[in-house]
Amino acid sequence: MAGRRPFVRLPTDVYPVNYGLSLKPDLVDFTFEGKLEAAVEVTQATNQIVMNCADIDIITASFVPEGGEGEEINATGFNYQNEDEKVTLSFPSALQKGSGKLKIDFVGELNDKMKGFYRSKYASPSGEVRYAAVTQFEATDARRAFPCWDEPAIKATFDITLIVPMDQVALSNMNVIDREPYLEDDDLVKVKFATTPIMSTYLVAFVIGEYDFVEAQSSDGVLVRVYTPIGKAEQGKFALEVATKTLPFYNDYFNVPYPLPKIDLIAIADFAAGAMENWGLVTYRETALLIDPKNSCSSSRQWVALVVGHELAHQWFGNLVTMEWWTHLWLNEGFASWIEYLCVDHCFPEYDIWTQFVSADYTRALDLDALDNSHPIEVNVGHPSEVDEIFDAISYSKGASVIRMLHNYIGDTDFRKGMNAYLLKFQHKNASTEDLWDCLEQASGKPIAAVMSSWTKQMGFPIIVVDQEQQGEDRVVKLSQKKFCASGPHNGEECPSWMVPISICTSEDPSCTKLKVLLDRPEITITLNNIGTDKWVKINPGTVGFYRIQYSSAMLDSLLPGVRDLTLPPVDRLGLQNDLFSLSRAGIISTVEVLKLMEAFINEPNYTVWSDLSCNLGVLSSLLSHTDFHEEIQEFIRDLFTPIGLKLGWDSKQGEGHLDALLRGLVLGKLGKAGHKPTLEEARRRFKDHVEGKQTLPADLRSPVYLTVLKHGDSATLDTMLKLHKQADMQEEKNRIERVLGAISAPDLIQKVLNFALSEEVRPQDTVSVIGGVAGSSKQGRKAAWKFVKDNWEELHNRYQGGFLISRLIKLSVDGFAIDKMAAEVKSFFESHRAPAAERTVQQCCENILLNAAWLQRDASDIHHYLLQRKAPPV
């Protein structure tokens, strides 16, 4: 950003030891009054104190040196540096070295921006509009609730008091130790919480509102409560069950007990992120916490289990040991994004969750990280808007993927030993990436820092080029690495290289690694003994290494039968297909090769493999919507998905499980969207019965049915859908409808959906998915959504300023374009409409548009030819 002053961290001459904080929110005027009494340490004499402060007015401030003789010194000036979110308190004489008390009285606003101390709108059971006062401080918004040293390394203890209406629930990080009448107003009560452990400001939280709860005690004695909207306590039971299983699991895994007496999980109506790991008081979107046995689908249960696992992992990794600065955010998020899967695998082995990890996190990270506008896992950040920008798929998904690779390289026993040492050494303190590497290196005896810095300090990843030759009974395999770029082979001067842990397996035992090597130079040759000519060799079993693979065509041909006859494990079938798809996008192979491979998945039984295939076909379908043969790719999709659709049918059968339910929903949705006649007719019939109350659709069929009838529907269908939305009592059902509304195809109805997105009917954090749904569903939708975003930019930007929702909105709106001139248009729009927290996203989108355009130009006619000739009668 031009013209921004260089960012400076807070001076260290005064630091806090304890914050005594009392807050009194007013839910009528949307303001709050605060009193801070902070015990501070002055390390060198100074006549000013610099703190973080934003959107807060200080009324009085004073300093009392410890030891009684000292007089109270009143601050004579408050100089706000708004751009830097700081305030400087000036004192008439120097504050001397030693301890003292800083007292500040202030007022602030309960904003509607889903950050800081904000108001969240909800409806009471009778339908009346009410507000709760809630918090979201990460990364840099505690300063909107009280003046503080708002940096993760400046830890202190907190004594929090909330003055609230008598009939409201008041929660904070710790347990309540006292409730006493508030003398100035009989309707209010003063709620005091126990002193927290030493902790960072971004993890402080308070919630005031009306809630019900369910509770249980974990086997290790922690009181767990799940707070829900009034009348919905039942919907907290699933999360409660996950949380009570998860705490002992982490306790055991880390070998460090959970340090607080209680943990609360609470559903917040208006919430920007998925959830937030505040120590002892974890906040969630309703859809990430509430499960209704009758109306929640399988994917919602899985999502809740993962998010609960993620946030509870942070109670140790992040809260007990905290990153020293936001540069190391990835450690927090990457680690929690990896271990959430370990935890869900422990609680629900039937989810086959590690295969899903590959599709959900690993491939997503590879796609983003192949761009020239990616960034390294570790990024030097300063200003708050730069911090907002790194909460992305690199920090979370690439972070999780390289930790999974590292865990595999070290082995579970040594990994746990190193983790335990790290948590014990740094508990209640701060640490950096290097500190973790040191502990893991000591535990494993392997060169962890050297290997890992190649993955965290430079962006991107390698493509491993593989060739082989048979020498008698032995197989000689040649491996080389170069940077993989989404735009094709890397041709830079400087060719970066990685320390790549490589595993190799053979058809003798596809799930067992035959050989492990560390590829620490541009190329190596390895000999595998006693591998006959009829055996195949595969790199990266389990799809654990963070790289793409390009096999010689002979090696690839030998692997394909393993896809057809399922001798390759699911995760490897998925990885093979995904690698080839990304090589075709990069122009290294023809897309036709991938279409041929896709046809080999005709016997595929695995949900996650289909899910990944479906995603890639969606990308292709979106790309080909810019051509005049879009119908031919729909026909290809119908042909590919019809056999599995027939096999599954519409109704669940005895003995089916979680994954069957997910697969049925996926396949029916894909067939319905692609216009498969029998699926469309059946969907319409079931939808009619559902709406008329004859036969309620099971939750797992709702998304595919809604999508299908809307895609091929008219204004009456849309009106029915909007009516269902209005009647839905559960946020999950509202979201389910919001996400598919964009499937409608008539231009005037598309416009109606876009206007609906900004209406009062849609919660502010969900507007983004409605607009995204329109952009993602058709060529007309894409144009209309982009125009809508431009026309309503002021309101949208104001609503999500900062925050990652603005980045998500931009990505969803423009990523699908495939004409060079659109990239220029997007670029110039954001040059005149600045969105600092989304700067990198805009660059990535422009790059993606150009990549799409090049892909289309390169492969469109070959794809068209292939799609036509596969239907031609044999000559």
C-alpha cells in the first residue's frame, strides 16, 4: 500500500502484568462503558505510555506508583494514532522504574462489524428481534473492547467483571466466582470471573445474552458446556459428545493436562469465521456447533466434529503456547488443521477422514501454492490488514499438509515426544517455528529444521519427474525435482529446490512403503531389487508428500489398471487423478488424457475419490461454459455418474454408513445439475411431496434435490425455495438453501437472488455464499454476480472491511472468468476501490483468470473433438 507508515511494534518500556477489567454493555444504545485497572511494570523511566486502542474514547487515565508514597499522576493528553490503532497517554512528570497501577475509564461502541466487542442479532423463540453482546478479538481487535497491549507476546493475567442484566447469561474465559447486586441499578448484576492464567489479549472473550446449555464432565474432570439458542439445548448434544471425547484424547496425546477448570462452547448468531478458540470460551457459528438429529445432514456432523477438534487443539497449541508474532500464525493454524483430523479419526473411524483430508486440504493448498502470487508459509507481517490477509489456505491447508508430511517423516512416537517437550518448555510463553523444529529434532535425531525450512520459508513446491528402466531383476528409478508452476514448467534463472522426503511402493504391497529417501538435490537414481517387469512402482503412497508427480507415460500406463481394479488404495487413486488434472491445467499434458483417466473410475466405490473427481469436473464444466459445447461436457458427466447413481439409488439401505450418505448426496446432485432426466423427474416429485408436507426429505437429500429443482426451475420454484428459507428454524437449513439459490438460470431471477443476498433475511456472514453460489453456477450468473459486487461495493466493503470474508467474496465472484480482458477489468476495479486485506487475493484471481484463458485456448478444440468422437459409432 502506498503511503502507509512503516509498522512499528509497541515500545517495551511499560508492560502489563494483570488487567483488572470491568465492562458494562448497553444493548439498547449499543455502547459500553469500561474501567481498566492494570498492574504494570515500568522498565525505564518515561513520561508516556503507548498502547493499542481503536474506536474507543478514553475519558480519564492516571498512574499510581506502587508503595503508597507516590501520588496519583493524571494523564494530561491522549494522542490517538488512528491509522496505527494506537494511543499515547502523556503524563506531566516521568513515571519511575518499578511497579504501578494504570487506571483508564473509557467508552466504546458495540459495533455490527463482527469484530471487537460487537452486537449479534437473533430472534427470540416468539420471533422478537434481540441482541447479544459478544467478542471476536483475533487477530488485532481486543483493542476495540479495551485499551491494551494487543500483541500475542505481551501476555498477562486477566480479572474480568461484567455488569449485565439480571436475566442474561454472562460468560468469560474463566468460571464465575461471584455475583453481586449492582448498586446503581437493581436490574443489573455484577458478575466476577476467576483470574485467568497468563495469556495473550487475542484469546480473551466475553458473551452476554440469552442461552440454554447442556453439560457433561470429561473423563479427566473438566466441566464441558455447550451453549445454544433458547429452546435448542438438544442441538448441543452432538458437539458435547465430541468435546468430552476430545479433551482426554489431547490430554493423552500431548501428555499435558487441560489447564482450566471448565470449557464452554457457544453458538453465536452473527459470526464471521467458523469458530474462535478463546481460552475456555470457544465461540462458533451456529452451523459449526448445532446438530439436530432429524434435520442435520451427515456433512454437517462431520464439519462440527472437525471444528470442535480444531478449536480444542488450540487450547494447548496456541493458547498455552502462543506464537511470538503473526509471522508464525501458520504454526497455530496449520497444526490445529492437521490434528483436528487425527482427533476425528479417533472419535469417528468410520468417516475415513484422512482420505478426505487429501481432497479438502492437501489438493486445495497445492492449487493455490502453484500460483506466482502465492506466498511462503512464514510471512513477515506488520500492519493489522496484513495480518488479516494470511488467514488463508496456505497458513491452514498447506500448513496442515507439511505437518502431516513431517509427522510421517518423523513417526508418531518421536513426534509426540517432541510435541510434549515443546509444550512443557514454552507453556504460558511464546514460541517461534524454529523452537518447534528444535524440539522435534532433539526427539527424532533427524535434520528437521533443514528439511522444514525449505517448505515454510520459500513458496511453492516441487514437481517430481519420474522415469524407470528394468535392469535384469532390478528396477532403476530416476527422480528429479523442479518448481511446479500453474502456468507450466518453471523457467526462472533461480530454480528453488526442496528437501523432499520420498516414499516408494510397488504392486506387491501397494499400502506398504518399500523404500524411503530424502531427495536433497536436483536428481537421484535408486535401485529397487527383485521387481519383475510385470510389477508397477508408485511414488508417494498415501499421498503424503507435498508435491506433484509426473510419471513417464509407460509408468503411468502400468498404474492405470490399479485404478480400474481398485488395487491402488483410494487415497492414491485420488492423488493420481488430481496430479494429472493439475498437469493438464498447467499445459504439461493434454486435458484429453485426464478425461480418458476419469473414464477408468467407472467402478469407483469411494466417496472421497468421487468428491475430488466431481470437483475437478466442476472446474472443467465452468471453464467450458465459455464455449459452445458446454452441453457435451454435461453429457460426459451424466455418463460417468449414471452407473454409480443407479447402484446407490435414492433411499438409504440397511447397514449403510456416513460415507454412503455423503456419496449419494454428491452423485444425485451431480446428475441433477447436469440434467439427467430420471434424476430430475424424481427430484421434482420428492420436492413436491416435501413442500406439501406429505413426505419430508431426509437431510442428506435436501441439497441435491434443492439444487436440481432450482437449476431446472422457474420463478415459482424460486418463490417456494424462499418460502422454505423463511420458515426454516435451523440456520443449517437456511444456509443449505442460500448456497444453492444461485443455480436458478433466468436472468431476472438471478437478479432477484442477488438482491436477496443483501436483504435482512440473510445473516451478514452468509451473504458471501449466496453471491458465490450465483457466480459459480453459470456463465450468466458469473457476469451478474461480478456486476452486483461492483454496484454494491461500498456496502459490501463497509460490511466486511478487513476480515477474510472480503477476500472470499472477491475470490468467489471472479475466479471463474476465462478471458484475458476480465483480468484487466478486475485489476483496474480494485486499483480504484482499495481492499487492503484482499490485495493478494485480487492478484491471485487475476492470475487464475489468465490461466483459465490460456487453458481454454490451448485445449478447447481437442476436448471438443474427444467429447464428440467418444459418442461416434465405431467405424
